[in-house]
Amino acid sequence: MPEVRVDPLTGLKSIVTPERATRPGGGLSAEPCPPIDPETDPFLEGHEDRTPPEVYAVRANGSRPDTPGWSVRVVPNLYPALDPDSEAPAPFAKRDLFTATPARGSHEVVINAPQPVHSLAELEVDQVRLAVDVWRDRMRAHAEEAAYVHVIVNERREAGASLPHTHAQIYALDFVPAAVARERERFGAYAQRTMGGNLLQDLVQEEVKLGDRIVAIDDEAVLMAPYASRSPFHLLLAPRRPRAHRGADTRRRLRDPHRRRPAASGAVGQRDRQPRRRVPGNRAWRRMHLGREQLLLSAHPLAQRSGR
């Protein structure tokens, strides 16, 4: 039967009707990706002159900036959505109806790997760890000046990726998005109602206990279908427990080659083993500062319907 469910984290409502998944044309499908043309790939190693000068890179051999020899590379977005010097637009006569402010901030591109692949799921686990390390480093680099830092990964043109080579985008905003502010309010209100309870931690514990929506789990993270999913195959990767903000400890855990991370592997797309048939989608990372660091990944596949 149809249900209206309320997302515990955001308060947003979703109509959930499982029976609609069996309707004609209700499945999801995606056409295979064409191979990446190395001649037109500006993110390919050796094409460093086709991007703006790098602001950060992981270089094991000590090579010079903007030259080959990197593992992960960060450059300013060539077509930025944000500009630190953005000028204030002229005010409208009726400001109660039309309000605009300058879009100030920083917009960076993280090239996740030198290999010309479409998806994080096509990379070795160690390379994904390197990329995630850089995402976190850039989030922290902007944390002092930005009101909010958001990381997204678009895979395939259907999901908004203008270039096929795997990459992430970092937005350092001078405002907190309304949806995030509302989420923080819900965390604070929950803590008051429960005498200090942690909304995310309590939610994860209850989901693990129920087990119905768990996709993958390990000692540190859980991958689950949210109770009030906003789209088919919506996934949420959350820590099993919040951690104090200690960057060095986190880095050691991420780089320990003996630790298995099935939950995180599922989040980057391990469910599909055919590389060029990856379902297009968006992955968004966000960090919550509520006494302890909590980093969430929300993944939204955006495949076309199989019937039209």
C-alpha cells in the first residue's frame, strides 16, 4: 500500500509505493558509455596544460606542478559557478519578491585518477582512497572561510557530467543551504528531546537492528536505502558511530590495506561489474559539525526509463 514517509534526517516527505516498480516501463536502464577519447580528454595525464593551473595534487615522485606524475589533481573549475570576487547584482525594486546576492566562493575540480575511466567503480580501491583523502583535504582547506563545503560526483552526461573522465567537484559556499540548515536544526532538536542523543547514530543503530534496508555493512560504515528515499536506488553511506575530528587518525584508517570496506565499495558502484554500463548518477558528500565529525554520502542513480 502507498505510504507517506518522513525522512528522519531532513524532515522531507516521500510517497513510497513499491507496487509501482512492477508497472510497464518502470525499470531503470542505461546505454553503454562510449570509450573516452584520449585526444579530447583534458583530465588525462600529460594534458595538464589543458586545465587551469593546479592548486593541489598528490605526487609520489615529487614531480613539478602541472606536469605528469600525479595520482590525484585539483584545479579551479574552468567554468565556475562561484567566484570569490563576484559583484553584487543590481537590486530589484520589489526585493520582497526578487532577491539576488553575489555567488561568492570557490569551485574546484578534483580529477580522481589519471586513468581515463568513467566511474569511481572502475578504479582500484587504493586509488579511490587517495581520491577521498583529497576530497577531505580540500573540504578542510576551505572550512575556515566557507560557511558550507559540498562535494559532488556526477557520473555520465545524463547525471550532469560535461566530461566523462571521473572527477569530483567541490563547492565552498558563503552560505548554508536551507536543506542543510534544516537538517542541522533537526539534529539539535533531537538532541534536546533525547537528552543528548545523536540523530544519525541512533538512526544507523536502528536500521542495523532491523536489517531490512541494509545493502552492505562493515565495522565502520553502513550502506543503506533510506527509509524515505527520494528516488529509486537512492543510497546513504553513513558511519557506524561519529568520530572526533582527528585528521591523522582518519587518514591512517583509510590507508590501511588490511581493512575491508564493503560498505564504501558498494557506495561507489560495485553492484554493476560491467564498466561501461554504469548507471548514471550523482553522489553528494556532506560533513556535519555537531560536536563530532559525521561524513555522509548520498547516491542518486539517474538512469532513463526502459520504456517511454
